Amino acid sequence: MTRPRTGTHRQPLPFALSARSTLGVEWELMLIDRDSLDLRQCAAEILRVASQSPFVHGEMMLNTVEVVSGARERVAQCMEDLTAALDHLLPVTDPLRVDLTSAGTHPFADPLVQKVTDAERYARLVDRTRLWGHQMLIFGTHVHVGVERRAKVLPILRALLTRTAHLQCLSASSPFWSGQDTGYADNRAMMFQQLPTAGAPEQLDTWEELEAYAGDMVHTGVIRDFTEVRWDVRPSPRLGTIEVRACDAATNLTELAGVAALTQCLVESFSRALDRGEELDAMPDWYVAENKWRSARYGMEAILITNSAGDEELVTDTVARMLTELEPVASDLGCLTELEGVRATLDAGASYQRQLAAVGAAGGCKEAAVRLLLAETRAGRPLHPTQVLALASSST
């Protein structure tokens, strides 16, 4: 039996012109109280001073600011924009005794005492989702990559779902929730998918099907516009991009650049395959869902499904091979240096592993994980396990 698609309420989604494989990066940052290491709900105060920067935005929670890049050709240019945004924020946050860092979740903050930004769209979300909406104490990295032709968007989106779980593993930085060790590498993914339009995307064959989906969702009041569809990978018609939203927030610029470069290279690689007339592989929905769960649960130790045939491989083996295969693409895009950020993660372990090591060395003290996050943000790179343990030991 085929799945019915009415199309009765079709919502036009014009796809903007965008230069091929240009990109933009969005990085959600925690506002950390320097004395308690807990979150500070002072975004409104900070944004009153810092909002003149085009690279600094507000977010849903008052404990968060978002720094964004412009639409750039190279990953390095995006990192320059984000560095400029951080430099713009520091003179504002320092006098408040607030520090900036990030990860998928804060290691011990209470999600139920956080305040939501005073904006109608956020109030509507929380009113609809109630307890789950109140608990969206999560921080992510979003990467937009330009696609020059609308006809390529959905095939590339489906192909990306064969590798989205690998990006999720590399960026996993949320092992703790409200002070508890969850046993998950990426608890953020588990939390965010509770929202009604979040999680793995619909795998659609045509743009008309996407417009029918959007129209039905608007007609039934699920969303007001397509921006409220919060899939792990989604088209962004207004910008002419594919947006990958599956990643936890990075703790440092090196790994942030690595995730951005890998995403850009994957999209460009799939685009080149389409140019050659090749059909891109796509996995069934149940493989995609299983990979998402395995990534969230096991992180860098996950054995992931890699293709529609159901072949499986340890995530680190697949990633190492991907880096070699994508080197020519990275060279063409000018992001070979930034792609090395992925190797830095393979060497030091993902953030969730480093946080667990820090807390373990500190006798279970979750503040050690926050100190690690702050140290990595200042260093601009992941800290090796020996450095992590030394840092944790010095904080006890």
C-alpha cells in the first residue's frame, strides 16, 4: 500500500539562489557564571550591548547566545567570523563575571529552572510542548551548505543521512543531564527529538512532496512556516542551502571547524556524484533511526549501518576512510587544514569521552567537566586525555 500524499494544502517553498558549497556556521554558546560554574540567565543584558554585531544572536533560552558566520566560501572564513564574534562578546561578558563555552548539554544545570527568551515563537513552542519544551536545555552546531540547483537538494539530503550519524558521534558532547551520567554520548539528541517536528527528516522524492508536507503541516496548525521544521538535516529554502543540525555544540574552534569542513566536503562530494549522473545511496528510515540511536548511545564506539545494503562498520574506521577519500574535495574547497580538526577528535576522543574522564578523575565532581569545557574553549582545541586528567586533578 502506498503512502497517501494529498498535496491539497501545498505550501510554495521557493529555493533561493546560492553559490555551490558556500557555507555558514552557527554555534550556540553557554553563559557560565564564573563563580558557581552554573548557567547564568543574562542573555538579554548581554544582547542589549552586543546585538549591533551581525554575528551575535539571541536564542530560545536566556542562558544562551548564538554566534554565526556570514555566507562564506571557505571554512577558515567562517571561523574568522566566529572569532570576531567572540572577541566582540568578551568585553561585555567579562565585567559580568560570565564566561563563554559550549557542549551539547551543561553537566549539572537544572533544566526546569531555566527561563525562555521573551519572544512569541518560543512562548508558543513551550506552551504546546509543556514539560518537554521546558527541558530544551541543549546547545547545537548548525552548518549550512549552499546548493546551486533545487533538484539536487533532496537527493543530497537522503545521501547525507548515510553519514549524519558519523557527524553526531564526532560532535557528541552531552553525556550528563541535570547532574546525572546518562550513559549516553549524546543525550541532546534524545532530548531534542521529543519536539514534534524535530529528529530524523522525512525522506521525500520530489520538491512537490516537500511542499505538500509543509502545506499540510501549516494547514493543521503544527507549524506556522517551514522554519519550524527542526529536522536533523533540512532544506533551508530561504537561504538556498542544506542545513545539518544533528551535531552537539562543539567545545572549541578546532573541532567546530572539523565538523564544518567534513559537512561541506560531504555535500560537495555528493553534488559531484550527481553531476556525473550517479544515483546517490539512501538508507531506509529504520536504518536512519537505528543509526541515530546508536550514535547517541555509544558515540565513538558505535557500529553504524553505512549503506542501503545494511553493511556495518565501527564509526572510527568509517571516519578515517572518509577523511582519506575526501582529501581531493577538501583541497579543492580550501579546507584541508580545517578537516584535520576531525583527526584531532579521533586522537583525543570526542568531547563526551573527555568530560567523563575529567569527572572520573575528580571523583565524580561535575564541575570538573565545566572547567574542561572552559579550558578547551580558551585553548581553541580539544585537550588530550593526559591534559584532561591533569586539569581534573588540579580542580579537586
